[in-house]
Amino acid sequence: MESQGVGPEKLASLTNIPLRFINSLKNAEFSKLPSEPYVRGYLQKIAGALKTDPDEILRVYKESAAAATSGKGDKLPENRFRKLTIQSGWMTGLAIVILIASFLFFRFDDIFGITGLEAVIPSTSSSELIAITGNVKPGDRLTLNDEIVYTDDIGHFEKEIVLEPGLNKLEFKIRRFLGRERTIVRQIYYQQ
């Protein structure tokens, strides 16, 4: 620096190295310098600005500083602007839990709720063949006297049954998605 007439301030502006680090190098205050990889980079910039051999400057620095080489304990500082990475396993597990919780929240009544039956069933009939109509919640499985009754998309059904003379028992079973079942019994008296 002295042989080329370059002061610390001018060298700092030529190399974009902080002035305090240039003064620390000049005054042999090596404990005030950053870690070895930074110093190596600074010395290469200084060699380029002063048009000297970077290997020679590095050799002189190592001899005078007796600096420890970069190793396990010597690492670069953390970048405060880097994006934090979250392990994908945690994210996948969290996404699955959120999806299941959302599904259960919005479909709670459909899965765990009480089943219902709205049906038009007369108490007496003078006709041997009657039609029973009604509604259940869409997705529920309906049986009448252990025979499956098919419903449409909105849960409406219609079923014709043949009555025996006297008292007839109609046993409706409505089963939910996860197996919750409700049995409703109605009676029709068939009078010939």
C-alpha cells in the first residue's frame, strides 16, 4: 500500500472491503478480522487492486498471523435473508391432518349425525298393493323389511309393497356412512 501510495480509505473504496478490516490487516490486529474464508477473499481483492500476486499476499498473511485454517469450527455466518426450510415430512403430515379435520368438520353430520326418515305410510289400507314414498338423507342406506330400497341423488325413494291380510309390520333400517344405524318400525292394517 505504501509503495503504491494507496491509503486505507482509498483501498477500501477500490475493493469494497470495510475500512476497519483494512486497518486491522495493516495494524496486524488479526483477532478483529472475520473468519478465514472472508480474509482470504479480502486478500485476493486487495492483490487485484494493488496489482500484486494474491498467493504472495496470502502467504505473508499466514506467516504473520499464524491464523488457523478453515475447518469444522470455522464456518460462515448464517444468511439472515435466506428462506427457512421446513422438512417436507412435517408439511405433508400437517397437510394430511388439516385435510382430515376439514373433511370431518364439513361432513360431521353426514358421518356421525342422526339418521332420519320422512315417509308417507297410511295406518290402514283397503288395497293389497300400496306405494310408500319418502326421503332420507342422501348417502344413507335404506332397507325395508331387510330389502334394499334405492334412493335418488337427493334421498327420495318410492317402494311398492304387497300387504298380507291383517296387521303388517314395516321395519325401516337407515344406515349411515360409518355404520351408525337406526331402526324405525311402522304398522299397517290391511282390511279386505
